[in-house]
Amino acid sequence: MTERLYNFSAGPAVLPEAVLRKIRDDLLSLPGVGMSVMEISHRSDEYRAIQNAAAENLRTLLKISDSYRILFLQGGSRLQFSMIPMNLLRGTGRIANYILTGTWGQKAYQEAVKEGEVHACADCSQSGYSRLPAAGEIQLHDPVAYVHLTSNETIEGVQFKSEPAIGDATLVCDASSDFLCRPLPIERYGMIYACAQKNAGVAGVTVVIMHDDLVSRGQDDLPGYLNYRSHAENDSLFNTPPTFAVYVMKLVTDWLLGEVGGLEDIHQRNQAKSAMLYEAIDQSNGFYVGHAEPAARSIMNVTFRLNNDEQQAAFLEAARSRDLVNLLGHRSVRGIRASIYNAMPEQGVTALRDLMQDFRREHS
């Protein structure tokens, strides 16, 4: 097979074709270096230039001030679920408050309870994680160590459109599946973290954007790798970083700044793409049923179901015949999930929208 399929995978996910071509062209020998990016030392000037450029791109895209550190770590969000309470909760006598709007927020909560007192300040599980907390539903327990939320729940397709009202409490955000999909008011956050393989690159690197005030909170008896201070003091070189993954993130952020034009522009594209699919759901007279309530719908992961398993299997087969792949929903929710990250071209979403309309006409 030489032609590319439209890949709706939730992660590892679609990459911009311009980035893939750049990787291909430079893979054997990075220009001016004489060896592959996968071969150069993480201590070399060449690699440091790549990492510094990736960090500077992030600062430009998100308008990150010098009050925040940018760290490139490993272990994915799963490791962050543990590192965060280890550094920000353990031994503080305070309470970590978790807003639970989906599977990943619940998993983060389950790790945090191992490190101290944790409170679910809002829990949307009884709705099947189909909604966001209503105004006034978030009830913080004092004294607050931090408030944790998952900005976009990949499995359920639920997304915060703005930051919840939590007063002056420190907000910690898992932004793994909507990182760089829109502008953010960084000053509202104490910390944002995201594994790259959904919307910002390839598996292997997790970016942590952390206010200086939080970096130093980890206690000295923490294992070295699990203390954010270790990474901040060593400019993300405490151990050998995931050099290739950082290189790809640098290319993805180059693409966002250059070809796309920034986060305002990519946000408009993402809103238009998701609107096509939600319109097809809403106009289907119940043939397609969305999982998320309209006010909570994600612009990254569109989740819906059909009437029965046989119809769903037929839909997936029809999709495959049109080169639309990886549309099966997560096993815990089932149904269909279309992950339409930044790099998913409009043509792919249009092709899926057309399939949904054609399939409904044929099977109604």
C-alpha cells in the first residue's frame, strides 16, 4: 500500500504530512550534522538546539511567560498521575481536589489517593461521563493542594471549553488529547501536562508546563526521577530524554507556527471539522446517537453509536472500504469514535461525514 488512509485513531494518531515528509527526508542524516537525529548525543549542541527550539515554539504558541518551566519527560500521563501528588500533595496536610468527567480523570484520581487526602469535588460518572459539572457543582475541600481536571476525555468525547471557576486554587490539567488545539490562558494554570502521541507528536515524550512556584514543592526524599526539581535543574537532561520524540514535537510546532498560522487558526479549523460530524449526528433523527451532551462535546474526539452491533459492524466495514480506519470506540464505551486531531485534514472529515449520510440513507 502506497496511499495513506484517513486515520481516526485516538493515539498514536495522525501526523501532519509535511512533518512526515521532513522526517523522511532528514532521517538518514540531519542537515549539517552528518548522522541521524536518532544517533546524536543528547548532550550535543545539535540536540540542545532542537530541544530549545521545541520549547521556544511552545512558548510562542501558548504565550508562556518566563514564570513557567517547560519540561520534556517520559512515562506518559500515567506517570504524571503519580508524580503530581508525590510532588504537590504528599506531606502537605492539604487536600487534592479532582474533577471527574471521564475515564482518564478517574485513573488520575486512583493514583492520587495513594499519596494523601483526595476529594472528588465533582463526579459526573452517574451520567456515564456524558457531561461536564454544572455551575456551582464543583465543591472544593479546603485546604486545597491543587485542583486537577482532564480538559478533554478521549474515551467519552467530553471537553471543557473554558476553565472551571475554582477561585485562586492551583489548577493542574491533563491536556493530553487537546493540547495545542486552541489558545489557552496559561496564567490560569499552575501546571499543564500532555503526552504527545495524540495531538503533538509521537509516543515517548510528555511535555510539562509548570509554574516556578510548583517546581520546588517536591520533598527531598522523593526518587530523583520523580521529583520535578531534578528535571528543571537539569533542563530536562536528568536522564537521556526521548530525543526523537522531542525532535518530532519541534517539527509539529514548526508546522503549527508556519503552515497553519498559530493556535487561533487551528482552533477555527478544529471547530469547523467537528461541526460537520455533529451536524450529521443531530440531523440523523436518532440513527446516530452522540455520547456527550451538546454543551460538553469535544472538538477532538467525536463519539456516537448506532442502533445495534450488526449495524455498527456494517458501518465500520463501509468506512474501511472508503479508506476511513480506526473508528471503533474504546471498549469501555464502544460505539464509534472519530479522533479528528489537528493533523486530520478536512478532506478526511468530509469523507466521514459523507459516509454517515450515505449509510443512514441506505439503512434507515
